[in-house]
Amino acid sequence: MFTDTPTATIRRMSTADLLTLTQWLSPAFPLGAFAYSHGLEQAVAAGEVRDADGLQGWLLDIVQLGAGRNDAVLLSMTHRGADAAEMAALARALAPTRERWEETSAQGRAFADTVTAMGHSVAPAALPVAVGQAARRLSLDTAQVTALYLHGFAANLVSAGVRFIPLGQTEGQVTLGGLHGAIDDLAAWAATAGRDDLGGATIRADLGAALHETMDVRIFRS
């Protein structure tokens, strides 16, 4: 039975399971993630993110203080045995805008549908909750699963930045590499996090997500 007692799930990793998780979190997995910018489109259009340095700073805030942090906690708790329906309800309550909820719920539904079709039943839920459910059967510890999830999350937003700012591919890879330390630290912390650790402080990004809903011309769905 799950409790909020800070206990990380530590397991012996198998290469096959690592490959499975890598496949699930690959850009090729059919989630439709390429269609979402997490409000980055609005930030670029408003001139708040103009170059690689600006993108890296924006993403660091999202990962450490915003949706990345909350996703990490929700995934970790689910992976450690928390009730998935309760975690899904928390995910919905934490979504600051309609588009943000659509972003995580649509991708989570697509993830669950695809993994279920591959032979492992997973209930549709917000993406971190769905991944946490699916990853329970893998021989990977909570910090590993969370780190790979956050890397996929960040990589998708870097890809959006490369396309929309625009940036060169090399600048995009340098930006993503610059996030590795923060991702590693957050994943290690989240491995023992609980409900009291949920929350965010990315007000400008959340307001930007709301403003994105009213943009006259949009490339991305969020």
C-alpha cells in the first residue's frame, strides 16, 4: 500500500526494460507531442524567449518550478504505488489552463492506448500518471523513470523552440544538454517526494499558457 513516507523505489535494471522505456518516451512514440509547445509559442511571440539562452532559462524554470516538477512528483508517486485515479485527479487540479490540461490528458490517453495495444493494459490518465502506471512493471527505479520522462518532456520543448524561435539544431542540442544536471537533480529529489511537495511558481509561463488560447495565429495547440 502506498504512503507518503519518503521511500524511493530501487530495483535492479534490465537492459530490455530500459529499451522499453526509451521506446515509450521516444519522439517516435505516437503521442502527438510535436503539436504542443507548453505555452512556449506565446512566449516567443511576445519576445520573452528570443534565443538559446532565453530558451534554456525558460525551460529551467518549467522543469524546476513548474509543470516539470509537478509531473515528476505525480509520476514518482504513481510509480511507487499511489492510486492512479487519485493521481489523475491531482494532475487535473494542477493544470492552470484548459490547453495545459488538454496537453497532458491527450498525450496520456494516446500513451495508454498505444501501450495497451502493445499488450500492457494502462488506464488513460494525465501523461505522467499513465507513464508511472506502465513503468511499474519495469525493473527500473523511480529516479531513472522520472529522469527519462523529464528528458523527453524537455526534448519536445527544445524541438518546439528550434522550429519556432528558430534555432539551429546544434543550438537546440546544446540547450538540451544544459538541462541534464537539473533533470538529474529533480528526478533524484522526486523519487521520495509526496503530495506536500506539489506546487509551482511559474506565473509568467502559466499566464502565457492562458494567453496562448487567444492568439489569432497559432502553430501549436498549447
